[in-house]
Amino acid sequence: MDEQKDVKWYNNRAKVIFSLQAFPPLGIYALLRSTAFTPKQKWLVVLGVSALIGVFIYSGIGAKMNSFVFGLFTGESL
């Protein structure tokens, strides 16, 4: 019973993965603090997240999403 209380939330793999998807800054912190992942797995996750950010920047998805959201609320696009 006491053993379960001593386990930190960032040592739970499911919670770390969820926080990486839902709250990236918190997820990065959790990933760095976690002992549930090996250093190799941590590097793979970092490379994957970096690749996704690079794809978003290169393809301009962020700018397209801003235009789309702006159009939803105003009826026009940028």
C-alpha cells in the first residue's frame, strides 16, 4: 500500500505519453524526470517530437491552421 503512494506520476508510462500529447511542456518535464524509460527511449521520443515540429514548420501547417481558425470566427480568411 505504501509502495503505491511513493510512485511519482512521471514514472507512469501512460501518464507521460498522455502528457506529451496533451500538454507538451509538462510531458517533456515528465519524460526527463521519468525512470520508466531508458535513455535510448528518451532520445527516440525527443527525435520523434523534433521531427514532428520540423514537419509542421516546413509545411506551414501552423499558418494554415491560423487562417482556418480565423475564418471560423469571422467568416473570412486571411
